[in-house]
Amino acid sequence: MRKVQITVIVISIITTLLSGCLFIKPTYTKEKIVEAITNLCEAEYKIEPRVWLLGETVWVYMPLPKLITKDAQFDKDVFEKINKVMIGASRVLLSMKPRPQFMALVASDTEEYGIDYTVITWIPDIVKYQLQLISRDEFFRRNVIRIGESPAALGDREGIHLKKEDIKLSEFLGEQIKQRIQLKFNLDPNLKEAFKLESTKAAFDGNILKIICDIKLVKVSPKTPMNTQDEIAKITAYTLQQYDFKDFLMVEIENTATGEKTDLSRIALKDFL
């Protein structure tokens, strides 16, 4: 739960600040993107991130003396630095044509605990948010968040420990669906008291999306949705529809706590919209 609370707080602030970004006429090319983001952040925010372009993904690395306090909360200075760099990078990306598809921002605690905080954003979602085609809450849910211990981050000012890659849409959607399931069962008032989500995985294996959860019923109330398989299918159908993603044949949903298994074809999944 602590991880979920941190995610909500950080992305809520990011969405507030990104709403102030303005569209700029195409200014930068992909060849200049690393230099452009670095120079803008240095000139305007006095922050020097490390930047890489891998295929259609821009990676931005922020080495920080610390990331969280002893009670697992981000402090004000960390908030400000992360958001400034995210806004600066977004300004550059939105002024490009054609644009890359993804931005992955990694803020790492390099001196105290060795923690990586990663925000992965599909660039078209930033455009949709600014055009008010999606709500602030929906934009928050579309950002994939990774938080984890990373001993290799200690002392790493250059981002050597990062496993940088050109992020694929299928990989991104698998992680987003996993995150949406976690948020649903941890924050929905009708679900969080009734069920305990122990673990969840969602990833494409070839043309099959495999979702494996461990969800236990702990309390029954009149408002408790009893079919967790259907709840997960609804989340999956909605997410894939929003990205018009059709490069799959089947969705397999398994709850290891109950032994329930559900197989849905791409056509059958539409019944949950």
C-alpha cells in the first residue's frame, strides 16, 4: 500500500504541472534530442540529467543524493526536481516532429538506500492530456511506475546500472494493465476491504496476454463484486481499446488463490467493454 500511495502523490503533481506545458512549433530533431533536453534542464532548472535515445524511447536519468525519507515519503525538493526535468523533457518532445513514442524517466537514490523510481510515459498520452481528451486521473493511470531497490544505483552518477531498452507498446500495455489491477484492488472502496491482492503479473507471451494474480476474498459485503475474473477482464478490455491495440489473439486470466482460469479471444474480450 505504501508503494501505491507514493505513486498516486507523485503522478498527481506531475499531471498538475504538465497541464501548464504549451505546444511549440517543431523545433528539435531526433539527432538533437539528447543535447536539447540536457541544455534546457541545465539552463532553466540548473539540473543536469543524463539522456539517451534508443530507437523510439528517450531515457532520462536523474541521480539524486536521496529519494525518500525514512517514512517512505518523497520530500519537497525531490518532487520539484523530478517534475522540473519531466516538464523540460516533455517540452522538447512536444516540439519535435516526428516524436519518439516513449519517455522513461529514472530518478535514483545514489547515496542512501539505492532506489530507482521510474516513470514511463507514452508521448501521445501527453498530447491527449493537454488537449483534454483524457482526464487527469486517466493520464495518471496511463503512466507506468516502477519503484524498487537497486543497490547498483549507489554511487552511479552516469546511469550505468540502468537496463535501457527501446520500449515496445505491448510491454508497456502489459505493465499498465498490471498497475491498473493493483490500483483497482487497492483503492476501489468496494474492493479494497473485500479482497487482498497478494501479487499480479501481466505480460504478452507471443500473441497471448497472460495475466496471473493471487487475489483472496477476505470480507463479503452487499457491494462486493464477486467475480474478480470479470473485473480484470474489464480493466484489460478498456486498456487495450484505448490504445487500439489488436496485435494479440487471446487473453488468459488466472487467479492462483482460487484456481480460476479464464480464456478470452480478442473478439470475446469486447463483451467486457
